Amino acid sequence: MPLLNSTIPGAEPTTAAFKAAEERRTLKDFLAGQSSHTIMRHCVGLIPCGKAPPLLQHTIVVAIACESFEVSPSPLTEIGIATFKCSQMAAVGNQGHLAENLLKQAKYYHYRLKEVAHLVNTKYCPGKPWLNRFGITHFVNLGEAKQALRDVFQVPINPNNPRGPVCPVIFLGHAIKNDIRMLSKFLGEEDGTSSIFDSMVAVIDTQIIARELGLERQQIGLQRLCEMHGFEFRNGHTAGNDTAYTLISAVWMAMRKELGFDNGQFRSVPKTPEQVVEAVSRSSRVQGGQRCRGTATFCEHCESVVHRTRACRMRVNGDYCAKAGKKAASLTHTTHRCKNAFIANSCAARSPYS
Ligand SMILES: [Zn+2]
Ligand SMILES: [Zn+2]
């Protein structure tokens, strides 16, 4: 997996860069000897750093979920990101009910790829990306998507020294191999891409944490994991929501003992898990101070960044749908943004007779 073994081609390491790389390697070796559950407990500040490498105190967790279109060549359509600094978590005095205040510390992002925003899954893993509940959805092109990833994977330890060493990153996901595969394919192998991920020191997966805790022998689904923790997998299969549900499940699994999870449920608290998830969702949509790439306004019909899709008044005419006798559909998008044309072209490309 290229994302996990990255180097910067041709880079001449300075003494400081060499020292930073050494420290990162020491931390990586330390984490390699820990279970995913223990790593997550470190991340939420439940285990004092003690004998851990000092760099651990600067660690950031980056949770990611991706969505790609269900028809080959399956372009990446969405990236969800939720991220927090481990030191922030440790510093929270009042964790709130079910760690609500910890979960509100995280920043939540939801990116949709402009070029393929019209390719929405309806068959195998139907999703409704316009019903994202965490963070404010932004539309990005390829360059902006790369920059968005760089924003969270390349965070300087000292904000006053942006060219200095960066915070080590623990990459969290659910069935994360799929997301790594989608990101690798999307980003390609060109120079400058692999360096985005050279801050990574560990990869952890909620499926593995669940197995370590004996919750399920098989690979647990995200929906089942949410239900197990007492909240609905609402508007799932959308990257922003799946990312948040992954992070919430990971934090709650890490803190099971402290949160009093017993006999399949949390002990009685003033708020239900569902209410806490809703509170985190609301907070994530009003939090300020986080920089999103791309534009929040984008029309999937005509590509305007001035109005949203439902406000589109542009007269468009999708030739493909018009020729196929789908008159009503043809008036809603250009051929360039036609899902039916994409599927037809994809099928033709795969046909041995084409
Ligand atoms: Zn429009
Ligand atoms: Zn069409």
C-alpha cells in the first residue's frame, strides 16, 4: 500500500528533518507493539504517556471514510474527515455525558468531488450526500481535495514554524483497507502526493478494535457497531456521517469501562447515546475556526458556484437523456453531468463487442 510506505523522492534530509524522522520511527515502533484498543485509549488521554516516546503527546487522530461510485471505474465521490489532537482530549476537564465534550473537540469535514457530484449511489450502497450531518459539506476539485488532506496530515507541531516537524498521525477508519485503496487510486502516485501521508505512525480500524474487545468474531459492519452503542446509523453510506460514526464508536469502545458500558448498554445517564450523537452533530455544524477547502455552494446541474442545485434556474438540456426519451431527466442536467450517460459509456467500455 503506497500510502503506508511513503518517502519524499530526492529529498535531502536536514539534521532537523533526520531527527524528526528518527523520532517518528521510534513512535511508530512503539505503537506497533500496542493493540488498536490501547492506541485509542492513548488517543483519548486515558493512558498517561509515561514511558511512551515523547512525540506521542503531539499525536493527531485523523478518521477518514470515502465513497466511490458503484459503477466502474468507480471514481471517488466523497471524503469524510474527523480529526482531533490527542493533547486536546487529555486536557478536557469535564468530558460530559458519554464523552460528549471530547467528541465535540473533533473537527468534522465533508468533501464532495465537483466533477462527479452527480454520480450518487442508489443501488448497492445507496447514500444521500446532501444529508450530511457532521461539518459543512464543501465541493472540491482534485487539487483542493489533496490540499484538504494535506491540511490534516501535515500539521506543524509548532504553529509558528510551519516548515518544522509535523504532528504524527494515527489514521482511523472502519474497514480502512477499502478507504486506503480508494484514496490511493484517487491520488495516484505522482510526486508530492505520497508526502501527504509521511506523518502517519499507525493505522487502526474499528473492526479490529471490536474484535479485540470480543464484540464480534466476524468483521462487524458500521451499522451494527452504531446500533450496538445505542444510536441509529442515520443517513449512512455518506462519507461525512460514516466518518463521524466511526470516530464516535472508536471513542466509546476505548472508554467502555469509564462510561459504564455493561450488558450491551451504557449505564443510565441524563442523555441517551442518540441525543449525544445529535448534540455532536449540531456542534460540528456551527464550530468556527476551521478551514475548509473548495466551496460550500455548488450546483450539480450547471456547475455554478453561485447557487445551489435546488435553486438552479439555468436552462439545461442533457442530450443523452433527451435522445433516450427521458425528457424530464434531460431538462435537469447537461450531458457532461449525466449519470445515465456515465453508466452507458462505462458499460460500452467494458463490453467485448464495443
Ligand atoms: Zn445551476
Ligand atoms: Zn442525462
